[in-house]
Amino acid sequence: MTEIELAECVGAVAREEWDGLVGDGSPFLEWDFLVSLEQAGCVGAASGWEPRPLLVREGGALVAACPLYLKGNSEGEFVFDFAWAEAAHRAGFRYYPKLLVGVPFTPVTGARFLVRHAIDRGRCARLLGNALRELCASNGLSGVHVNFCLEEEMQSLVSLGFLPRIGLQYHWRNEGYASFDDFTARFRSKRRNQIARERRSLAGEGVSLEVAMGHEIPETVFPDLFRIYRSTIDKNPWGRQYLNARFFKLLAERFRHRLCVVLARRNGALLAGTVNVQKGSALYGRYWGALREIRNLHYNVCYYAAVEHCIRSGLERFEPGAGGDYKQMRGFDATPTFSAHFILEPRLAAAVEHYLERERAQATSEIRWLREHSALKPRGS
């Protein structure tokens, strides 16, 4: 017998049950990460992210789930629908609350329908997709948004009446590089020399970089990670503090085996750093900050040191996060991201559908152009 239910939070599900669905998937879907957000108070009614994971059980066993949130705003999603909310407001429709399937404050692609090994993924995706639509309609919510999902999940949801959306990020891929110099040999001389100058400039400032993973990370570093994160928020007028010190403490306790930090120091003093997450063959850039402003510090800490770590560790790809056209100039190529959206109100749905048609065409064209004009020369040229 198949039963579909809403849980109060991911923490209400046993860790081994939830992670049994995640398997080798995105580390940001793991119980430790999602429950740390809950227990630190980063998600909840106050932040507009109320966790309501949707579960599918058969014979009492958990066979599928999705990380579902009741959203009271559009903050921290990175697939922006503020214009849709404004259009709904002008037309007299209530846009909030809405439902969102995704990972809070984390623009990283991953499965959004978590399915136990050997269970029919397509059947579970249809079950969950239809359940999301029914939840939306029966509770008078404006819609359901499934962000940073897999392309096949988006296509499955389109067959259920969801609207497809395409975005782009810049990802680095390891094409069998033996060293960082082997990687930069793929650039034309002007860009290769620029990267070399940017790397040398730190040494000229007396700055050294260190990379540490998991239990190699010194205990004394963890209190600084929150300071690093806060420094970026405090400097930018558009910055939003979604995370708190308690969350970083829980990461150190529960998620340390996934962390890879890059730290910049001068005469022993911490200048800047970035918190990355590593799992399987991928590295994910997450939280960056600088306590002192030094030219080229950002490129070296966030990108060059991470790429060098990937090459040394044999990792296949590095996803540094959202935004940043400057990444393309440094060997990160355009990669599509996918989401799917169900809008209950027919008039708003028609307007959003028209908008997304034009946006998809533009995104597809831009990705094609960026790939054709990659900073990397073809192998052997």
C-alpha cells in the first residue's frame, strides 16, 4: 500500500531513512545538512522557509521523498520569481505562501525527487509531482516551484503541467589535467599570462594559501568561517544573512567530512577564505569572504586554489555557485540549470508561460554562444 504524507521537518525522518534515498547524490540533500539548517533556526516560519518534506511510504518503508518548503517569500532561492509575485499583486492575486522543492540558500543542481535504489524513479516522480499539485490546489497556494532539479525531472514535471525554466551557471570540468600548468596551457597566451600574474601577485603581497579537508581542518578555524561568511554579507548592500553562527557550528560537528576550506594568510593572520563542499567526484563552492581587501585575492582563493585541488585530487568538476561572468574568462564554461513551475491561477500561468518561452530561447542562445567562445582552446590546437 502506497501512502503519501507530509512530515513536520527533515529532522522528523530518521537519518538512515533519508540518506538511504540520497545515496551518492548531492551532499546538500543529506540529512546532516538540511537538519543543521532546521536546528540552527535558519529555516522556519521566521525566515519564510517552513520545512514540510513530502514522503512516500510503501509497506511502512520510506521509498521516495522531496525536500519541500512552504515559502512566505522568495528570498534565498536563486531562481528569481520576484517579478511574478509583483505581477500577481498588481492583478489582485495572492502569491505567498507558495510551495518550493529545493535546498535553502543553495543554488546547486541535484535530484529533487529522492528515490530508493531499485524503485521505479519515473513512477515516484509522477506520484510526487501529482501530490505537489494537489497540495497546492487543496490549500489555495499560488503554485509549486522545483528549483535546480535534474533535466529529466523537469521534463517529467512538464508532462504534469509544470512550466520549464532554464538558467545558466559556470562550471569547471577536469579534462584529464596533470597539473594546473597543464590546465592553463589550454588558454591563449594573453589569458594564460593574466592568470599567472594574478597568482604571482599574492606572493608579492606576502600572502600564502592553504587547503584543508575534513578532519585536517584545524579546530581554531571553525569560528572564523562564520566571520568569513558575514564579511561578504556586511560589505554588500544587497547581501542577506541567511545563515548564523549556530549553523556553522553544526557543520563542524556533523558535516566536517564533506568540507574543504581554502584559507589565505599573511604572517599567520587570516585574511580570507572559502568554504567548499566535496562529495564523490565533485567540489562545490559555497561561502566566501575577505577580512582584508587585496587585489586578486578572490580569484586565487575561490577559483585557482580550488581548481588546483580538483586536479590534484582527481575530481571531475567544480561548481563554484551562481553568477559571475568573469568565471568564463578563467576556464569555467556555461552550463544550463533547470527548474519547473506550476502556477495555479490560469491567467498568471499564461503570462509566466509566455515569459519563460522567451527566457528559455535567450538562455539557450547565450549558453551556445558562451560555449562557442570558451576561454579554453580545443585540445591539441
